[in-house]
Amino acid sequence: MTVDVNEGYQEFCDFLEKQSGICLGASKQYLVSSRLRKILMEQKVKNLRELVAIMSRSGGHGLKSAVIDAMTTNETLWFRDIHPFRILEEKLLPEFYQKRSARPLRIWSAACSTGQEPFSISMIMEDLKARGKGGNGGEKIIATDISPSALASAKAAEYAMLAIGRGLDPERLKRHFQEVPGGRWKVKPNITQRVEFRSLNLQESYALLGKFDIVFCRNVLIYFTGDLKRDILTRIHATLNPGGYLLVGASEAVNGLSELYEMVHCRPGIIYRKR
């Protein structure tokens, strides 16, 4: 059976943007076809217009969730784009720990995918602790994502060797993982205990997340329109404690919000401090 991904493509793009914030843009039919192939065949739909109609009907929530899950980019690495993690280890965490605040450090990993980013953050905390440069304990990393399947993988904290090899050096593998049956590797409890995974669409309210000292929102803003990006960055600002920091992706920037964020040059790397 052949599905026409041209008919109803714009309707599908509008539906996806409304539901998830993801803005596909023009001529991404190939991406829709590759990611939704299995779902389209199972539903036996003729085109994307028909798919949108099914998802919009009462009782279409399960299908809608599956489609959004499939369209969400879940590719990630350990210590992806190393500069933010170097900045975290050499500047941000020491700065916070030197204050010796009675309040435990809280970090938000937004769009955490399958868990590599929040676990990488926790590993850095553990390494500092081992060197006698850690905090008073009680640090919390809240990790959120819109994808149910990505969150399920993250909560399991088990990875195949192929995924382990993407950005993780042998020393950290030895320190922070244990081998389990099936040739897989599981993150050790002293790393996972700091991390709490929650389901969150970045278009939704952040009120239940609480306040944070550092927010990682990396490699996700590029999928949103300018207006939605500004809205998200404004609401992230509201979650930050005074003097808190925001880290975005290497190809992303916080433009037009100088009243909210101060740019901090770390050479290499740029981060943003709450004004």
C-alpha cells in the first residue's frame, strides 16, 4: 500500500506544530514518510489528511501520541557538544558549591530524550564529589521530554554498546556503569538517584517543575517558530533562581531577550545568566 504524503502535508504540519510545537517547514515529506511508515501502514490510511482526521476524532489520542512520539527527534550523545559540560564542571558547579547554599542545587534538563544529558550532568557531579569538590548533597536534576518511548528508555537507564560508545570515554564507562546481561550497560544508582524524569510538552506550563539554578535547553529550540521560542525562553527565565544560568545548543542563540538574559562568554562557549 502506498501512502500519499503530499496530500494533506500542510494540514499535518499545522497539526504537529499545534500539538508539539515542532515546525517541520516545507518539503519534509521524506522525513514524515520515514518516521511514520509503520504507523501509516498499520492505520491503512491513504494520505496525511486522512491521518489528521483520525487523530482529531474522539478516541484518537493514542494514535496522536504515537505520531508525536515518532516525529520527535531522539538522537543524542553523552556529553554532546563538550563545551557546555566543561563549563558546568569548571565554572557553574564550583561557583554554586562555593556559595555553600543551604538550598540544594536544582538543574532542569529540558528535552532530555533517552537520558544521556541528565546522566552526563550527574556524572560530572559525582566526579567533583570524588575529588572533594562537590556540594553538600541533595542535588536534583529534573529531566523532561515529550516522547513516551524516550522517557521509558531513560528511566530504564540501560544502553546498548553502540549507544554507550557515542561520546562516552572508557574511564567514565568503568566508573559509572555496570555491565548487565545482553551486552548492555546500566547507569549506576549513585548517578541515577539524582535524576527524576517527567513527561512535559514545552508548550505546557512549567509551574509544577519548581525553580532551578541551571537549565539545559539544548538542540530543541531549532524546531520551533520564533514566537514559540521566545515564549519558551521567557517562561524558562521565570523558572530560574536569581543569577541562574541557561545553556542552549551550539547552533542556537537567545536573541531579542536582553532584558531577561545576560550573555556570558566562556571561551569557548556562550551561556546566559538571568538578569
